[in-house]
Amino acid sequence: MKKISYFVIAILLLFTSCEKVLDFNVDELEPLVVVNSLPCTDSQLFVSVTRSRFFLDNSPFPPAEGVTLELQVFGGPTLFPTHHDSAYHFFNYIAQPGDSLTLRVNVPGRDPIVGSTRIVPLPDMQPPSALIDTLQPIPLGDIAFTLTDPADTRNYYYIYVMERDSGSRWNRWEAKWDTIDTVRHAYFNCLNLQVTDPSVNLSAGMMGYFNELFFSDSLIDGQATDITVSLLMFKDTAEHPLLKEYTLVVESLSPDAFRYIKEVKAKQSATSYFAEPTRAFSNLSSGIGIFASVARRLYPLTFGYKEPDDE
């Protein structure tokens, strides 16, 4: 009889759940002002100013209303936005290496949000060479260049190749021509990364699907370093390389920009649906967001073909 009673109790426990209801009033959470800007040496400076939203809300981030912005360039006048479009505020200014910047965002009823950064120097580079090796089982596009790092600067490098696929392609499933215009990171072959000094392990900085390279300048501080990266180029692209446009991008990042971009990319590549929401790195006072510098070089690539005796 006792065994039967234990069995019944076990069945009841199996189908019984314990729940505790917690009252949570979303309306009581006051939105925060979020300021994001990465001043870059090849583009007009702009600042995004939005308000935060509840993490389960998938609607677009609303622009912050009633804010005013000021940009102080060390040794120069205070600049104000020339115009804005929704959350984006544009300044008539392009960052120059060595400039020291202070951004001030005035928010009604709150303390000003302030951020400062110094524009990092650009590395010296020669135009890269680009050769396709069709002798490999999967053709590789080898991109070779020399990067000379400015001495005694505390920065990071972010290297990738942009691949633009444009034109018309035959859609055999729908029996029609499709217009294609996509821009994405091309895929590196991480096993073929080469540098002048074999003891320098740049491949440790590979992230994502091996299509971007991060590393600290402390690995090559003040030195000229020969770097070769290889793109995975499938047969149709290797035989007709002009079907796509390739651009080598070399970015020098301030430490704050490096930390912010790395954390954002880590969140984007996270695969767990049960991961807790976390706040990205912020370097602003009296607010959240990022104000950090980027210096960028762009090199359009024209691929030739590697001859067997090129090895």
C-alpha cells in the first residue's frame, strides 16, 4: 500500500509546477540616452543620439528629442551640427590623425553627456599586390602588403576585405535574371596567414568566420611587417575575378574603439538564445555609448594570376 502511495505522490509531483509571479512594471523604467560615434579619417563625422528601449522590444530605437550637440577640436573653434536626420547629427568635419576631440551632448533636465578621444595615426602602407592561385583545390586570392606601424602608439589593427557582388545573375529556380548588389566581408583562409616574423602570431586575432583580423600594435610596434592574407575564391570568381569588386580595408583603432567593436561582434556572433542581455562597453560620462577614433585606409584590388614559378 505504501508503494502505491509513493507512486501516486511521484506522479503528482511530476505534473505539478511551482510558479512565482513577479510584478514588473516596464513603464517605470526611464529610457536612457545613448550616444554613439566613431570619428573616422575618411568620412564626415556624425553622431547617433537615441533613447534606449526595453530589451524585449524589437521596435527601432527612437531618436532623442530636444538634444543639442557641440564638438570641440583642440586648438580650434567649437563646432555645431550642420544638419540632422532623425537620430543622426552631422558635423562639417573630417577627423585628422592627432586631433583631440571632445563631444558634448546637452540633454534637457539631465547632466551633459561628454566623451573625448584622440584620433589615432595611420600606418604607412604601399599598395597591395593581389594574385589568384588557381593551382589550389579551392582557388585562393593572395593579398600581400607591407604595414609600417608608427612607433610608440597604443592602438589596434582591424583588417578585412570587402567583397561587392553586383550585376545580373540567372535565377534558374524562377527562370529570370536577378539584379545583385551585395557588400559583405570576404572569407579569409586563416591557415594561409603569413607575416615577416614567424614568432608574431596575428592569427590569434581572427574573429567570426575567419573573415576579419584584429591584433594589437604591440606585436609589431614601430616595425615594417609584410602580411599576406588569402581569400577563399571559388571557381567562378577565380576564372572571372572582375565579376566582383574587392577592397582591402586597414583600420587603426583606439583602445576604446577596439574594445567596443570587439564586444559588439562577440554579441552578434553569440549563438545562445538564453544568454542574458548585457550592456556594451561605454566610455561616456553621464550617459552610455561610445566616442572613439578610427583611422582607415582603403585599397581597391585588381587580381592577376599567379604563375607556377611565382612560388
